[in-house]
Amino acid sequence: MTITIPIRAIEVTPGSMISIHNLSWQDFEEIIAELGEQRNTRIAYYRGTLEIMSPLAIHVSEACPKGIRPHRIIADIVKAILDFQQRDWDDFGSTTLKRPQIAGVEPDTCFYIQNASLVRGCTDMDLDIYPPPDLAIESDVTSKTTLDAYKALGVPEVWIYRNRNLRIYLLQNGEYLESSVGLVFPDLPIMEMIPKLVQKAIDDGSSRMLRELRIELG
């Protein structure tokens, strides 16, 4: 017997994930539409497998009961460094990235940096027209489906922040290889910098951390 329930009835608790298999691309598109945009979950689809994830929040308090997502702090750090280096960038946030029939993913956040000039004026992301983001940032992701989706989309660099550690994955010959050096900031010890700065933002506040970072960079 097959039981059908609305996708919105499925509750994913923070830090957990559910997998649904044997879904067509049309199924994936319909689920995205039913879930809507105003939600805390993120999705990844790769060749029939859909994962719905609810990342953990950090720094939970009475004033901030939902907590702070690390990717938001990391995105601010990336912007501060790029601005100091006088480099162009565009933050496309959690824009749904799709390679029809094969893969779809919603990053925690993503950036165009090397290819920033190629997405000016873009209001509807179509990877048949525009290149994939230069950098995708995820927090609390352990999913192979997510990396497989990024691989199918051709995203050259993915950062995954989890348990106060940053891992850098670079796309090389069609596969992701873990690296200690990134493409976006090859001259900076990003793996060491990011966890320290995220913790500093939690302890002292993001604005203070960013001010001190700008002084250190200058």
C-alpha cells in the first residue's frame, strides 16, 4: 500500500536530513514549488535522490532563539577580504542552481568572484547561459549528494564548515579533492582563519570581528 502525504507535513529537525529516492526531475521541481522559499531547510538533488537538510544553528540565546548560521558570518568575512583586495563580487545567496534532469542544489550561500562580470544583470539563474558560482559555502553538510550535485553543476570550489573546522574542496578532472589551499584566496591561510574568525564573531559580535579583520588586513 502506498501512503501519500504533503511534503510540507515532513518535519526535519535541526541537524538532521531525510533522503527520498527514485524521484524524477519533474518530482524534484514539484517538491521545490510545494516547499516554497520561506523555509529553513536546504535541498540537494542528484540523479533521482533528493535530500532535505536542516542545518544546525549556533549561538542560541533568548535574544536569538533560532541561533546564528555560520555561513552568514563566513559570507561577511569573504566580502570583507574581497573588498580589501578591491575585487568584484556578487553574493547570490541560496539561489537554486539546476542542471535539468541531473542535479539541483540550494547553497547556504554562493559567490561569483572570478566570473562576477559575467552575471551582471542576471535576474533568473540559468546555467545554460551563465557560469556556475565560483564559490559555494555550506555549513553542517555531510551529504555526498550535495557534493555530487555541485560536481554536476561544475562549481570549482566548495567550502564546508562543520564542528568548527573548514574543509576546502576543489573540482579537478571532474572530481572534488580536498585541499588546504583555495582558488579564491590562494595566498591566505583560509582553513585556519575562518574557524577563528567565526568563533570571534560568536564571542565578540560580528561587527567587532569585521572591524578588527579590516585593520589586520590593512
